[in-house]
Amino acid sequence: MSPVEDAAAEKPRHRPSRAPRTPMPERDARERAMTFDEVGLGYTEEMAVAEANRCIQCKNPTCIEGCPVNIDIKSFIAGIIEGDYTRAIAVLKERNALPAVCGRVCPQEEQCEASCVLARKGEPVAIGRLERWLGDFDLSCDLEHRCAPVVGEPSGRRVAVVGSGPAGLACAGELRRFGHAVTVFESLHAPGGVLTYGIPEFRLPKAIVQAEIEMLEVMGVELVTDVVVGATYTLDDLLGEEGFDAVFVGNGAGLPMFLGVPGENLNGVYSANEFLTRVNLMKAYEFPTYDTPVARGRKVAVVGGGNVAMDAARTAKRLGAEEVFLVYRRSEDEMPARREEVHHAREEGIEFKMLCSPAEIVGRDGFVTGMVATRMELTEPDASGRRAPVCVLDSDFTIECDTVIIALGTRANPLLSQTTPDLEVSSRGYIVTDEDGATNKPGVFAGGDIVTGSATVILAMGAGKKAAQAIDRWLDATKRS
Amino acid sequence: MFPIVYQRQLSASVFEMGVTAPAIARKARAGQFLMLRVDEHGERIPLTFSDWSAEEGWVRFIFMRVGKTTHQLSHLVAGDSLVDVVGPLGVATHVEGLGRVAVMGGGVGAAVAYPVARAMAEAGAEVTVILGARNRELLILEDEFRALPIKELIVMTDDGSAGEKGLVTAPLKRLCEAGEIDSSMAIGPAIMMKFCAATTKEFDVPITVSLNPIMVDGTGMCGACRVSVGGETKFGCVDGPDFDGHAVDFEQLMSRQRVYSDIEREADADFSKECSCHL
Ligand SMILES: Cc1cc2nc3c(=O)[nH]c(=O)nc-3n(C[C@H](O)[C@H](O)[C@H](O)COP(=O)(O)OP(=O)(O)OC[C@H]3O[C@@H](n4cnc5c(N)ncnc54)[C@H](O)[C@@H]3O)c2cc1C
Ligand SMILES: Cc1cc2nc3c(=O)[nH]c(=O)nc-3n(C[C@H](O)[C@H](O)[C@H](O)COP(=O)(O)OP(=O)(O)OC[C@H]3O[C@@H](n4cnc5c(N)ncnc54)[C@H](O)[C@@H]3O)c2cc1C
Ligand code: SF4
Ligand code: SF4
Ligand code: FES
């Protein structure tokens, strides 16, 4: 019997509350559209306990299957119900090293919460919000009182991790638990990957990312920024001269895609990556205190319908844009962004121009003045149920704007694979691995967006962790005698 | 932290600096660049290697003081440090099997031309170097070029205060006309590279140009550095910085370089107000 069930057995039977789902307080839409402060304010302890008490502690907790890393959700909620937060955090961290991050950015409504039994009849338990509350609770403690995973006995083996995004960080933490020495190499000047340069402050405060990374450093992970693997060192240098026994590659899918329409290189046209990097990583919103500039558009058109497009649109608004348009080829129902983000964007005054496809960007003296868009309509669903957008004849119209942000997704950056010709990549440049993250090159493992294409934080973390376990087995099998 | 080990002023607004960066020094090759940040509030800016030593673990670059970051940089001396130095970035200049080649360095572009000419000469090319500057004061690295095993050094100034009076395109045209070069390379301001490309085009002499679009990361992640080459969009930092000069859209490059001129000028003016040097 696990300690959790043990404890539950001694306590009086839990009586679930029938109250509706506890809402999370949010900053007012009008106020927040002017600041980069976080939108969601998080539960108070009372709210967290009230929400936890809605959980019926199912015999067969289906929620767990909905979580890509199978967090023992039932147990961590039990911890909150019983007031044993330390245990609850330990349960969480057993599977997820960055709960304060995932509690904020996981698409919970499609994952754990979609699988909660209460979702069938009404509103599921707000698992993500509880996770966030616990993660924040942990981070609010002094470093020495936080829940730190136990580091293993030194194994004498060294592993290099390429990239400090969620995949690399999760892999590094897990490798320390096995006692391997870990060095993370990051090409930018700050660690965190998309958590740092992509997802904006108002959705994921950088102080949280920083605190989670500090924890890894306390666990003995060595972090080296300003190193581009493929340039400063090749993968073979790491495995040779630099003396690493294995390498995990988690370099993400960071190469931005463009539309390929005329006028795309006019001044004022940004990839979402550039726009968000200037603002988040380089802190351009504090120019000139910080030295990096960004165009503060008056009228901004954002092309795309995913989380990245929402982030770019809401960021542009916060930089002072009067009007921000979201231009998307399909209708709102097909938008891949999280519902919550779409809702927030609407509340903040982002205008949705659905069923529109950019045909050309026009300008004067080298600067953008507008975007010509074509109206689209959706075909009847095909066999797979997908409705394809097709152009409506002679429907072009112009959206007046001075900034265009293109958020069409990203592809694999070839920098690393080009300098490692014997590493197998797919036709689209993604690294090919087996189920455990092993590549065709002995001692080289990979995971996260560079393997799957753009996905989610939790999937990247899951892949990093799984690869760490495979690396541990591989190191064991290749022990020097 | 990357300690500065060497600093030297080459002209009123041009400086050379050396920093300790052993891993980068081991990999650096002619035509590649680094990105640096002066301090925690700093911008990331690209600068090309002017020299390096794998044995001693340092890299050098030469920069012109044009805005806030290069202004700050010009105040640092040996013993100070930079928070970030990343590299080597970009594709190295192609230097093998070139035969007879002319290398044009305009203004601070001479700094980049220096290791390129050296690498070409080492690879067996017969190199003619043409340096261009507004006047004698702004001419840099003349002695260093003279010490290289190159065929000839031609110096051009706008006012005739050193070498011949005129633009680099004049001797370039002579060489093309006389059939004395098989290929060429131009490094300098966009406008100078544009005219070099036009000159060589007439004679069907290939030309490589080293482009300097505005960059953010320098690793292919943002697309700020995109340039049009032969109608296709390329990323200056990972596909370049070297491109076929006859295919580059220079007008677009020049336009994109100006995108932040106004706001950058403000930032530098603010900085200069507090700064004790006389720019
Ligand atoms: C704007 C935006 C919003 C998003 N919102 C959400 C969300 O709400 N929820 C969600 O679940 N997911 C979201 N995602 C997706 C999620 O962030 C990614 O799926 C996840 O970060 C992938 O993790 P990763 O570790 O594979 O790569 P990344 O996070 O991309 O990290 C890769 C790291 O490797 C570094 N690197 C790259 N090349 C090299 C090299 N050669 N040498 C050394 N280092 C290198 C990079 O600089 C980077 O730091 C969003 C993505 C973006 C861009
Ligand atoms: C691959 C590459 C290699 C380079 N190598 C060198 C070098 O070896 N030596 C050197 O002196 N400079 C070099 N540059 C240019 C150098 O990066 C810029 O001068 C520098 O970024 C200016 O920063 P700043 O803050 O001082 O000026 P800012 O205030 O940013 O700009 C001042 C003025 O310079 C212009 N400018 C800004 N960035 C660039 C740029 N990237 N290219 C051209 N003009 C720009 C602006 O439009 C503005 O008018 C290189 C650029 C690239 C892309
Ligand atoms: S990690 Fe994500 S999916 Fe898993 S329980 Fe937490 S919020 Fe749900
Ligand atoms: S499925 Fe829902 S109610 Fe059941 S244990 Fe999981 S969170 Fe609680
Ligand atoms: S500078 Fe960002 S992609 Fe080239």
C-alpha cells in the first residue's frame, strides 16, 4: 500500500463538495491590456482547498491517463484536501519538474481535465489551477525548504544536454537523479527556451522560469549559455574531445516560416519569433532602459490562429497598438489556440478577421502600410472530417496596418544536423528517434519539438525525461570495464 | 563573462578589441562572425572576426562607433569584460581554388577583408586587395595588409589624402577590363557592395558580397536578417553572410538596415548625454 492510500484509509471518508468549479481571479481586461503583469492571479489557499474538495477521489481516476506524463493527480489532490501540501508537491514533482510552469501553460482542457469523470456531467476539477497553486506554493518557500528531488550518488559519467527548453531541462533534472554529471549548453544568453523567449511575461512570468532553473542548479546541473552546438562545438566534439559519455539534443524547432507573399520583407513585417524574442528575451518593451528596439505599431495585423498568434497579438496590444487584427484562414472553431487564450484575446480587444488569407503586403518607402487579404470559405468536411479553406473569387480587400506579425509555425533549425551528417533526420529536418528517444547515432538521444515538430511544453518535458531514463540504461550497458 | 585582453583605437571612430574565448577561437574561420552583448541590458550585435588564435584562446574584432552599443564598447579597455560572446556564426568564406581574385574592403569592411584575403592567399589564390576609405584618417590596417603574401595592395580615398583619389570601383573596373581577375569579393557598406556588383556584372566576373542585415539571435531563429537573393528569401546569419553579389537585392537590404534608425538615434543621444567622451 502506498503511503497515500495508507493515509486515506485512516482519515474519515472524504465528502466531495458539489459546489461549482472555483473560478480563478484575473486581472481586469482593460487594466491588463496595458501591462505585462500576469493575467491569471492564481488561487488563494481557500480557493485551492475548495476546488480540491470537488474531486471525488475516484477508484479509477481517469484523469491520470489524460496527462501526458501521468501525474498521480488523485494523490496530489488528496494531499491538498488533507492539508499535506509538502506531500502533494512531492507527488507532483515525481512526474513533472516544472509544475508552476505546466499549471499555467498546459492545454489542460484537452488533457487531464478532459478525462476527469466530472467533465462528463459538468465541470471537471480545475486540475491545472491546483497544480499551479502547488507549484507557486513550493516556489514561495526559501530555496532550502523547496521540494528538491533527491540527487543520485555520483556515477562518474558525464552527459551533455543541448538546449535549455522544457525538454532539455526535464532531461537534465532526471539525469541528476541517476547521479550523472550534466552540462546544459544553450545558444542564447538566457536559459529556458520558448518559456523564456516565446511565451510572454503576462502568461508565464520569467521569475517563475528563473526559479525553476535555479532549482536545477541546486541539484548540480551545470548551465553554460552562449554555446551553439554545431558551431562552438559539434556533437562529435562533445562525445570526443569534450569527454561526454552521451548527449541529449533538445534544440527545439525554432526556424520561423513565412508566407511567401510579395512585400514580406518590408520594414514592419516580423516573424512571431522575432517579435516575441525582442519583447520577451531582449525586453524591448523597456526600451531604452534595455537597448533592443521593437516597432510599436499603431495598427497591427497578426497572421495565424495558434497560441503563438494569440501571444503576438496580445503583446502588440500591450505595446500600445490601437488596433490589433487576427487574420486566420479558417473559422474560429478550427483555431488551434487554447480556448482560454482566445477568450482572453477577445476580452482585451483583439479583432478577429476569420476566413481571410493574406495575399500581399503593401508599403511605402520600405515600410508596411497594409495587407491585402482574400476571403475564404470552408468546403464540406472530407472523409477525415476536415474542412479545407478555399478562396472566394474577387474578394480581395485591404487591411490598413503598419505592422504585420507572421505566426505560421516553425520548422527544424538545420544548424546542428548539418554539422552532424551521420545523424538521421526526416525529410523535413526533424531528428528521427525510437520510442525512448535514441537516435541512430550511438550515445545521442533527442526529444521535444526537434523530434515531434512544434508541440507542447509537457510533451517536450515527457520526452526529455524518458530519454534520460534511456540514457541511464545506455550508460549502464556501456560501462567502461 | 568574456575578459577583454586587448584594445586599440585605429581611427577616430574605429576600434579593435580582443577577448578571451577559447572555444570560439578554436573554430573561427575567415568570414564568420560573433554576436556579443556588452551588459545585462545590452542589445545583441554581430561583429566579424578580424583575427583569432586557437593556441592563445582569443578572438579579435574591429568595430566602428555608430550607435549606442558600439559607443559603449568603445569605452571598454583591457581588464573589462563582456557578458556574452557567441560564435563562430555564419558560413565561412569560400577561399579554395579561387585563382586570381580581387578583394575590396570599404571603410570598416577592411577589418573583414583582412582575414579573408589572408585565408585566400594561404589557400593559394593570387590576391589583389583594394582598400577604400573617405580619407587617410579613416584608412585602417594598411600595414597589416602589406605584410600579407598578396600580389598587390591598392589604396583609394575619396579625397586623395592616401593612395589614389577615387572609389574602389575604379581599380576594380581596370582589373576586370584587363582580364586580370577570375573572381572577386566585396565587403563594406551596402552601397559600395552594390556598385562593386554592378561593375563586375558588366564583365561577367563573379562577385561574393558579405552582407550585414540587422540581426537578433544570429542562429536562424528569428528571421530579422532576411535578405532577397535571386528572388528567394535567405537568412543572413545562417545562409550567409556571404552571397552572390549579382543576385542580391541591395535596395531591400539598405531599406531594412534603416528600420530602427530613428529610435536608435534617440537611445544613443540619451547615452551620449551622460557619456564623457566627445563623439
Ligand atoms: C509563443 C509560443 C507560445 C506557446 N504556448 C504554449 C502553451 O501555452 N502551452 C504549451 O504547452 N506549449 C506552448 N508552446 C509550445 C512549447 O513552448 C514548445 O512545444 C516547447 O517549448 C518545446 O520545448 P523544447 O525543449 O523541445 O524546445 P524549445 O523550448 O524551443 O527550447 C530549445 C532550446 O534550445 C536552444 N538551442 C537551439 N539550437 C541550439 C544549438 N544548436 N545549441 C544550443 N542550444 C540550442 C534554443 O535557444 C532553446 O533555448 C508555445 C510556443 C511558442 C513559440
Ligand atoms: C554579419 C555582420 C557582421 C558585421 N561585422 C561588423 C564589423 O566587423 N565591424 C563593424 O563595425 N560592424 C559590423 N557589423 C555591423 C554592426 O553589427 C552594427 O554596426 C552594430 O550592430 C551597430 O550597433 P549600435 O548599437 O552601435 O548601433 P545602432 O544604434 O543599433 O545603429 C546605428 C546605425 O547603424 C545601423 N545599423 C544597425 N545595425 C546594423 C547592421 N547590422 N548593419 C548595418 N547597419 C546597422 C542602424 O540603422 C543605425 O543607423 C556587422 C553586421 C553584420 C550583420
Ligand atoms: S502536467 Fe498538464 S496535463 Fe498533466 S496534470 Fe498537469 S496540467 Fe494536467
Ligand atoms: S477523475 Fe476528476 S474527480 Fe476523479 S480523481 Fe481525477 S480529478 Fe478527481
Ligand atoms: S538573426 Fe535571427 S535568424 Fe538571423
